[in-house]
Amino acid sequence: MPELATPGVPLVPLVGWGRTAPTRAALTPVHDDDEARAAVLAAGGRGVVARGLARSYGDAAQNAGGTVLDMTTANRVLHADLDTGLVDVEAGISLDELMNRFVPQGFFVPVTPGTRLVTVGGAIAADIHGKNHHVAGSFGQHLRWIDLLTADGQVRRISPESDADLFWATVGGMGLTGVILRARVQLKGIESSRCLVDTDRTPDLDSLMTLLSETDHLYEYSVAWIDTLAKGKRMGRSVVTRGRFAKLDELPAKRRSEPLKYHGSVRVSVPDVFPPGLLNLATVAAFNELWYRKAPEHKRDQLQSIPTFFHPLDAVGGWNRIYGPRGFLQYQVTVPFGQEEAMREVLDRLGHFGTASFLAVLKRFGPGNPGMLSYPSPGWTLALDIPVMKGLAGLLDSLDEVVIAAGGRTYLAKDSRVRPETFEKMYDRLDDFRAVRKQVDPDGVFTSDLARRLAL
Amino acid sequence: MIDALGSPSSLLLVGGTSDIAVATAHRYLAERPLRVVVAARDTPRRGSVAAELQAAGAQVRVVDFDAADPGAPAAMVAEAAAGGDVDVAVVAFGLLGDADRLRSDAAAVAELAQVNYVAPTVVGTELANQMRRQGHGVIVALSSVAGERPRASNFVYGSTKAGLDAFYSGLADSLVGSGVSVLVVRPGFVRSKMTEGLDDAPLATTPAAVAEAIVSGVRKGRHTVWVPGAMRWVMSGLRHTPRAVFRKLPI
């Protein structure tokens, strides 16, 4: 028998959201600091990494042959100050649970991605962004402190003031500086649980970028959905949805009695075995066409619920299964302002390659933060899901070259295939990150498939 | 690590000077640079293969391996893994042997069985142990259509490949759930240094074609590939041919 990473804990296969590249690890549930410390100190040569709700598309929360800590079992709210909106939570709590608890009390999470099924620990490790990045920045900017279990078994309370280097290596650090145990998060006050949403249709990429550049600052939340299969003059045609939370007096009279009513739930689930071949170029193109045509050309102040506006896909459980057994990936890259041509080339080549991709998301980022591996930086970010198919590896490698030449980068939480040499050119503070890691984890206890693949 | 699109970052070539092993490395290198460990006897050809792969963008390491030495596999796998995880290992060594001599020379039969069957099973066991510890990896074993139904003209070679094929097919099943997988490759007649001077058999193929099948098989998570693909149906027919007829076929 092979030696087990943790005696008595069997190895189980783990994958990310894209369901590609499975590897085996000892999945160890963590309920408290002592269990986490014991697992870290007992980790063998293959090391340890923490895992939350596994919404990273690739291999960030996998550790082949080693230990993976299941943090979702440490998910309590430890303290909540309803005057200030400061909450102390365990890292395994999900944004979904935070919303269930605090939206009815008048608080929303400071940043949410397209799914609320992520943990706070994962949100910090990936330094997630959302539709409000251009005004609010990313998740790490809304923390007062993090409790981090480091390789020596110590729990350190780190903040931007007390330990700037370790804090900003941990924010966006993909769990490679230690185990994030707890954090104090600044929630955002809201008067209602409804959003006022404006919708605009733009016929091509130029008009889309112009619209976003000129008027994004008027909105707190903004995102555009692009039809990646539209070519030629229609390339980049989009539906732009932008909005903000409604104030109490902006609600219709019948809703004012319960302005903070909130219900987030999964409505239907994709069956375990989804008919392969149902997703092809023809069906996806038809879907995209219908979706574009049914969107209003110009609509103002439409009231939408939080799930409808922020998390439309969360209504369908296990939607990642529609891409079949070979899985899929998400290609997400950003290029700086002034490099719009690079974004056009990326979109154009993806469109001509003919991936059966649903919509791509385009957004304008605001300023970045000091996170050494934090993804957002001023410019345009594009994200689209692509099923694994022949020729994709070569295409994406060549698109990476376009992105690097434009001074852009790829997002580690989504990545499952970038080349290590390519990645080196994307993050100019990678050496700083490595220096912090070497100091706080000299023996390299914290590692993951992602860390091995990219030689982080 | 092998990424989401089936691209490995390291490759171990056991029998690293075989034409199929070298072609496989070139096929991978045409896409991306990667680490390549060349395990082979210390010969001038090993040096030139290492230089050639380096020039093609590989980060090459050379490790001693002699299939005739029973202690070689353990040391070879340990040394190969010292530089990092072995993502894909190609077991590509083997001898064709002189069929006429093998008909009567017991020592030659023993040597062929050692190199073509015993050593590959020991290598496979060591690789499986290493990859189970890693929690991931793919072992590619070069079998042959000759093992599907050994024929009088080269039955000793065929029998060693039949044994190797059975071993790796069984190993594949025993590794289910371990994160490690095995790809058994069954080429027909391959024009290479092993078959130099021999006349082409029907459906003859090339090292490059076998390499293509290996890369695509690993990418798709296949368990068996035939090269060329039509060989599967030809061999299926031959397997069910009555012995009296099979014996008289000019193959």
C-alpha cells in the first residue's frame, strides 16, 4: 500500500468547477483551530492546502498525493456589529449564508462574484471581484484582519497595518501562505434587497466599450454580456446591465412593508448525466440569438432581486455538468485601458475558433490593490466558459501571447492551463510573493496542484 | 502536473532512445516546453537524443537504465522523480530479436523475456508506486499487435508483448481510483531503427504517428489505442480466424 498523506484518512479524487484534471488527496474536515493545526503539522512531503466550496475552475484547491483541508465545516458567524456592519466569521462560511443572515438585517456582502456559493476563505485567497469593482475594488479591500494559521502552527492576526507583506501576499495568494481561519469583513449597508437595474443593448464592441467608458461611473454595479458567436460587424454585440440597490422610498408601496425580504435558493438541478452533444455550435448560437433579441434595447429602473441581478446561474444547481465528462474551463484575462485592440483580437479569434460558448462577460476594472497576486488591475476583463475540445490548448497559448504583449494577465481562480513561463510575465510582484512565502513557509508545507503546475 | 487540456509539465522516457519515445517528446515539445527525463543505457545515441530534445526546448535530464539489469528500475524511477513529479511516463524499451535464432537459442529467449517482459513489469510496478504517492500521473506502455495473437514467424517477441499487454491492462484496472491511469498502445509494424532492414508489413506506420496517438490518447484519458486505428479491426478478425487457416496466412 502507498503511504497515506494522513494516516487513516483515505485519498479521494478532487476536481475544480471545470471538472478537469482530477487528482487524489486526503480530504480532511476542519472544525476548529486545533484540527487545522494538527493537519498542517502532520502534513507529509506532499504538503497541504485549504479547500472551500471548490468554485475555482481549475486545480487551486487540489493537492495530489497530499492533504486538502475541507474548510466548509468551520462556518460560524462569531460576532456581528449591526451598527457598523463589521462581522467576524470563520473562513468556511459561504457568501450565500452571509446573505441569508444579513440581508434581512440590512447588510449585503461588500463584493460578490457571479456565484454566491463561495466561502469567505476562498474569496480572500482569490481576492474575488464583482460587478462593483470599478467603485469598490476587490474582496481583500473590505477586510479589517485575517487570522492565518502558518506552517509553524502559529495563528497570526494579520492586517494591512500590522503585517502589510503577509496580508497582501495572503489576499489573492491562493491559500499558499497558510490556512485562512477567520476574518473581519466590512459589510455594506442597504435599505432594500431590490436592485434598480438599467439595461442597454449595444450592437458591437466599439459601442459597448464607449458606453461603459462614458457612463460606468454613474452605476455602482456594472457588467456586459457579449455574444461570442456574433462575427463581423456584429462582433461584440452585448447586453449591458447596470444598477444599484434601491432605497426604501424607491420601492413600490406593496414592497415597503418588507423591504429586506430575501430568498436565495437553487430552483432546479442539472441531472448527473446530461445528454452529451446537446450543447453544440448550433444550439448555443440559437440560444445566444434569442437571448440578445429578447433583451430590451434600452430600459431604465427595473426592479430585480439579488439572485436575478447578481447570481442568475445559481438558480440552476450543478450547471457545470452540462459540459459533459471532459469538462470545461473559463478563460478570463484582463488588458489595460488603451489596449482595446488586444481585447478585440482575443474576442475575434475565439469567435472564429467556434467554441460552443455561451455568453462572455466584459467589465471595466477600477484601480487594483497591493495584493501581490491579486488579479484586478485597471482595464478590461473578459471571461468566457469553453468546453474542452481539440485545438483549444494551442489557441489559448497563442491568445496568452496577445494578452502578455498588451501588458495583461490571467486570473488564477479561473486558470487551469496557463504555462508557467507565461504566468511569470503576467504578475510583476511574483518575486515579492515568493519571498514572503519563503519566509513564512520555508519548507513549502503549503502547496497545491496549481502551485506545482505554475512553479509558484 | 497535467493541466486541464491534457498538457503535462514532465515526461519520463524509459527506453529514451527508442524512436517512438523520441517522437513522443517532439510531439509534446511542438506545443510547449517541458521537462524530459531520458532513461536509457549510457550510449552515444543517448547523448545525441538529449542534445536534440534540448535544442527542441526541453529541459533534459539523463538517467541510467539498463533493462537487462534486474535492479535498474527502482533506482531509475527514484532518480527520475527526484527532479519533480513524473506526469507522463512512456515505457518504450524492447528488443525485436532474431526470430530464427530465438527458435532454438534458449539463452536468447531468456534475454528477450527479461528485456521485453520482466523489466517492463518491474518498471510498471515502480512507476505505479511513485505515481500513487503523487496522487496523479499517466503510464504509457508500448505493447504491439504482435501480442494479440502470436504467429509462428515471431512468436517469442509476440509472447513477451502479450505478457506486457496483460500486465499493463491489469495494472490499469488495479489503479482505478488512485488518480493514476495507464494507456496501452498497440502499434502495428512501425518503421524505426528496431525494424530497420525488414520489409513493411500491411498497415505499416511511423514513430510520429504512434506519438500522435499517444498524445491524443493521454489527452482524452483513453485506456487502449491501436496505431493505425484500423489495426483494431484487422486484429479482431485475425484473433477469430481458425488456427488451421491462421497458421497458413503469409504473415
